[in-house]
Amino acid sequence: MEIDARCTPDYLFEVSWEVCNKVGGIYTVLSTRANILQKIHKDRIFFIGPDVWGEQESPWFREDETLFSSWREFAAINQHLPIRIGRWKVPGEPIVFLVRFNAFFEKQNDIYTEMWMDYGVDSIAAYGDYHEATMFAYAAGLVIESFYRFHHLEAENVIAHFNEWMTGATALYVRKHVPKIATLFTTHATSIGRSIAGNHLPLYDHLQVYNGDQMARKLNMTAKHSIEKKAARHVDCFTTVSDITAAECAHLLQRQPDVVTPNGFEKDFIPKGAHHSRARKKARKMLLNVAEKMVGHTIHPDALLIATSGRYEYKNKGIDLFIDAMNLLRKMPQQTKDVVAFIMVPGWVKGPRKDLQARLWEDNPAQTGNSSMESTSSDCPFTTHELMEPQHDMVMNQIRHLGFCNAEKERVKMIFVPSYLNGDDGIFNLPYYDLLIGFDMSVFPSYYEPWGYTPHESVAFSVPTITTTLAGFGVWAKKEGDKKEGIGDGIEVIHRDDDNYAEVAEEIAAIIHDLSLKSNEQVKLLRQSAAALADRADWAHFIRYYEEAYRKALHNSFIRLSYRYKLKIE
């Protein structure tokens, strides 16, 4: 049946644990997409997130008590729903509802029983963050129902959009209690697929023989997998972010996504022209200065600055492969430029290194005693922050095992930045994007990467990047822009599978070695090519996939409601 193109939402609710709560890549998806959604659905798009901040306010939320004050007071007094309303401090500044959910822990067992009776959600073996996420999700369902009924939206086209297993309970609540609302569920990565990959099991070669339910029991993931699977199967439209994850969903969750909704990027805040040049120069100066203070000697200003970043998923994000590639690179002959490789993944840290801070804060670095610099840096020449348990840290153990020493004679230096880069880490004190712009290349050799915002962000900031065919963005780029051999078009998408780890490491080392032989002018052309690719992967191009998903959700809800009405009158 053909879907009417006029089937568009009058109101949109979007629920995520990462609304005004920066945890991972989903924050980037929602916060950058918010701008274009706000332009299309001016103040009729409402993001719902957890109010987990207590006395310390979220840096991304600005409260506005004038917004929907009558409803907020009604919900607080009559429904015991503590809601704060304001604006998300991102481009577009959409309206946000932050809900407190602690009171629902008292009803946790009743809520789980209801989900089991209604949908067969198995929460028996739940632990840890499942409880917190699900109580938030249940509260978010109440918020949607309350707003819907208070404002009498029964005659409107209303869509509620849920992100990841953490909001599965919202999807199921709305489906049961407010059936006129069209429901849309997006999995950005299946919980069981990520777990299979993270447990060093071969996901891709064996995908067709895995049973999602069986693997969830084996890997102690039953509750998360169960609620994700039930949400996926009971919404009006189910989406995921890439063709790779769509195949995963079809097999492990037993529903083929209705639409693939690739992640776009909002480019409005990226510096252009002279501003870009100044920002890049500032970032390079900061990166080189920190590196020099760490290793205790001068690094040539034309050194290649290479980065990998993301969550500390050692195998899934390819951090292990990145370090091995750097080890191969330092053994290659005829390298004309030094390489400083930064691993920027948040770990378990005590805080910034005090000795490094002292050297960075010296008014006149030339007068800093060399003996002091060498004695402190030789104890910890790799990491910018003090780790809680360095002896158990996988990055540090691999760097040391391979014999890196960051000595002056070494052509490849390794710098581990195990801190969130929010602008207050104590060493750089710059946000991640303000540092990213200073790199010459980024490398993301992921094994499990449903989309891959890190390479996407890199090309958006004109940083040439290497990624793999196991990243959703890599697959997209392979189709759309990676047409030349090597890094010549600003990106190289390397084929990766369950069996070619060593070959991928060799290819990465060869590409960076080739980059080290290029002139500054040639590297500048590569940066321009990277930016041109990013122009085709912004939200202006990708929002159409969400509009298709909205139409399908509404269309399928109409069919569902018509069938329900037909059964009722019969």
C-alpha cells in the first residue's frame, strides 16, 4: 500500500537517556539533528531525558518555568510527576522535558510484572543500569501520556520516538496506554551484538548461526536484549542507523528494520575560512606543547599529528589495532616526519597529572629544570592523566609490551589521553572538537561500529580519516566518496572481517607512512577532499530518512487502529 506523502507529524516526542546528558554517540545524533527538526516542527518537537543532575545543573539545559507551566503544575500535583521544562543548549534550542524517576523504584517489581504480562519482557535477571534506565523510561511514558491528554491531542498526528533499549519501556507503555500515538523505535546498536563483539566472539562470520535469545542468556544480557527485542517488534516503525546493523537486527531481534536512518551531522558550528585556520593553528600548538612537556624534548612543528578516539571499547573500537599499526609504522624506513599518535579515550582516572600541569603552567618553559622534566616524564611518558589502576589498563599494557619509549630518537610517539575532553580536563582544557581540528589524520579501525561518528566528525572538520567496512559510516563512504586508492580523496575505508587483523594493521601503517612523505600542500588538498565528503553526509541530506520513518509510523498506526476498531465493532 502506498504511503501518503502528507502523512506527517503535528507533534513529535523523542526520548533518550542522552537528552541533555552527554554519554556517547547518541548525544551527538540527537543534539545535531535537533536543529533541523526544530526548524521543521517549531516548538512541537519535545525531547525527553532523565533529570539526574541533583544540585549540579546539566551544562546543556536551560530551565524556563514559563513553558507549559499549567501542565507542569498539574502533572506534579495530580500525577506526582516531577518535570523540569526548558531548552536544550544546542543549535535550534528545542524544548526539553527532564523527568525525575527515583520514586518509581518503589514500584519496580510491579512495573516489571506488567511488562512481563503484557509483552513477555524478561526482567528477572536484570542488574545495574537496566533498573535505572527502565524506571526513567517508564516515567517518560507517563510524561508523554500526561501531556497528550492534558492538551487534548487526540485529533492530531502524534509520534513518539524512542532511542535504544534504555527507552524500550517507554515504547511499550505508550503502545498500551496511548495507542493513538504512532510509535518509532531506533536501535543504534543491538545490545547483544555489541556484547558478542565485545566478548571477542566472531560476530560477522557466525551471525547466521547465533540465536539472539540464547546468546543473551550465555552473556548475561537477557533483560536488555528482551526489552530491546520486544520494543522493536511492537512499534509502528522500527529503524536502525546502517545496513550493517540492519542485518544484525533482522537476525538477533527478529525484525527487519522498516527504514535505515543514517546519522547526519550539523556543520553550522564548524569554523570556516580564516576562522578554521586560526582554530587549527591553536589546536596544533596545544597538542604539540602537551606532547613536548610529556616526552621531555622538542618535537618538530611539522610532525604528523594522528588521533583515534571514542569510547574505551578496546576491541570494538579498534584501539588494539591502532596501537599495533603504530608499532609497524615506527619500523618502516624513510619516514620523513615524526608522528605523534594520540589515543583519546576516557578511562578510569584519578585526575590530571600534577607534574604535567606544573610544566604546562610555567610562564617560561625554557627555564624549567631538565632534570625535573626527565625524572617525572620518564616515570609516565605516555599518559596525560593519572590512571586509577595503570597496571590493569589495556592501552598502557600494550604500549609497554611493544616497547614504545617516546625517546627523542623514536620517530613515533604515543600519547594516551584517558579523560573526557569537555573543556575542563585539567591538561588541554579544550573541548574535543577544538582539538580535533588540529590533527593531520584520524584512524578508527573499528570492529563493531553501527555508524561511526568519530570518522564522520573528522571529515566534517577537514581531517582525513581511515575507517573500516565494519563501520556504518565506512560503508556509506565506500559507496559515496572513497573512490581513489589510498587517502587521496580524504578517506580510506579498509576492508575488515573476522580474520584479517594483521593485514588491516599493515595497511594503516602504510597509509600513514605515505602521508608522512607528502608535502604540506598535498596534505592541505586531502583536508579539502575530506570536507567535501562531509558535505554530503549532513542532516540537510539525511533528514529525509527520518521523514520517511515518520510517515511509515503514522501509516502503520492508522492500519493498526483501523484493525482494532474493526475487531471492536465485530
